[in-house]
Amino acid sequence: MAGLDELTDEARRNTRGRFEQWVKNPQCETNTLSAVLNVKLADVALSLGYQPEYGQSPFAITRGLQFEGWLFKDEAKVIRESMEKVGILEANSSGFLDLRLTMNGGKSIKSVDAALEKSHELLVNLSKDKKFIPTTIIAGLMLKIPKGVMLPEATLIIDVASIQRVDDEWVIRVGEIKVFPDRGGHTDSNEISTARAQAGVYQHALQITVDSLGLTNPPVVSTNGYLVFTWPGTNSPVIRANEDLTYQARRAALGFERLDNLAQELISKKTQNLAEVDLKDWIAHSKTEYKEICWSFCDLAPRCQDLAIADDRAIVLGTEASKLLGSVSVGRAIELLEGVDPKTDVERALQVQLLAAKWETV
């Protein structure tokens, strides 16, 4: 029987991104399989003759790398000054550890294994060596998550982390870096919630990683994180300090557990080795759950809309209309509006609501 251990090393990367994709529509088996198997929805869309539209643009990726490069330039001078201003670090702090891969702007780390080794070494030294003086800022801290999280073993890269000595203990705080501008009370609420959610994934992953090491005096993983945005129209960072990640970390823990169970269940249905399975075809023909939110991230949304139109489903009119019509098709709702006698109590109640709302057919 096929198992999760048959997936390639490449499929173990970008755990956070795949998790965030899944939570946008966890009821959709297609979306779940895409996240579990690390097969891009854009590739599945192409295999079905649809043109992908929702992948991250090369411009956005480049912009993000440029912003991070500016923050961490000259021993992280820019972000350090901002951290000290908001109290994340004490004044005149020092020490910068760059664990980013060279392909992502780092200076010397060329492989995932090297980044994992250096990250593990840092966490162990914080526990066992009382004379160890750590760096205060880490870019690209890489974790090997020790328990089932979509896969038996997965990796996750933390954008930025900071270390401080508090009450005779080393305390690590995680941060999430986003390029979008912080406009105070007018900052995009979806962008903020996404950033918090991703920081929560970091916090949870770091906590379970530290717990798994069995250290005598483990560093404390703070539940307070921080978000790094930009001043509008500039590359200067704005840091939202003291973000309570307790709820977001709990969300990540429950989500990972559920997704791992789903992964085991879905993949156990296959009797042949995964290496022999056409993964894109499997995903393309799995069960979908079409919603409005699909248009914000899924390249299969046009295909699911086409299927919904063909089936005359109310979701094509939007979420609110779908809630109102329930299992009643669009065509039948139109007939009820036009005065056709209802066949069931559900149709009778719906007809009253439609007429009371003064819905009209065109």
C-alpha cells in the first residue's frame, strides 16, 4: 500500500505555504490533495486546459527578496534599529546569523541540510552551553518538524527570529516579514490576518521542534511574535511588536493534526505506489467544494465554476445566494419566483422568502 514516506524530498518543502493553502478551503478534497502531495493547483489547471492566474508573480517574489535583502544588509542594521525602537531587542544589541540559502539571498548556506544543521546547533547551544552568547537576530531559521505534518517529516523556514535573555532564560521570538504597506487603521485586514496566521505556524513549529529535542534547559519559545511591514512608498520597515500568537499557534496545531489525518486517509486509498500514480490526474478527478474564496487562490476556480453552472448550482450566484437556496437549483428557484407551485415544504418556505425579498427574474 502506498505511504507518505514515498514522496520526494522536494515534497517536504514549504510546509507553511501548503498549510495556508489548505485552510482556505479545507472541505475540498482537491485542495487537500494538492497541499498534501505538493502538486501545484496551477499545474493541475494546465493539465485540464485552463490558464493559471493565481500563482505568485515573479515581480512579487523579487520584491520580497529585495526587501529582505535590505533588512538584513550590513549585519541586519535596518531591521535591528527598528527592533530596538519597539523593544524587541535592547539598545546596542549585536550579532546576526544568516541561515538563508544562497538562492534566497543568503551569503554562505548552500543547502537545506546545512541550514538545518546550523539551526539545530543553535537550539542545542542555547540549552547546554551556559557560556554560549548567541546572535540576537536570525534570518532563515530552518526547522525539521519532527511529527506528522502532511508528511512524516517536513521543513519550515522562519523569516526572522530574535533572541533575548529574560529572567536567566533564553527567549526566542518569531517574526513574519511582508512587503505590503502598513497604513495604520486602514491596513488591509486580510493581509494582517494572513501574516498573523503564518507567524502562528512559525511559533507552533518552533515549539514542537524544541520540545522534540529533549533538551535539559530548552530555550523558551515566546507566544509573542511580531510582524514586519513597510512604510507606504518606502523600503523602511514598520514592526508590529507583541503580537499574541497563542490562538494562531493553536489553530496551526489543530490544523496540522487534521491535515495529517486527512493525508493518511486519502493516500491510504491508493493501492499502488505513489511513484506509479499520475498525481495531477488524481487531484484533477477528486471531489471539489466550490466556494467564493476559491477565486482568491485556486487556479481550478474557473473549472469548478463551469461545473457548477452545468449542474445549475446556486453557488454560482455567490455564498449568500447559496445559503438561501440550499439544495434548490437556480432554475427551480426561478420557477418558484415565477409562481410555479412548490413541491415540498422547503420549496414553499423558499418561495415565501424570495417573494418577500422582492427578487425578480430578468
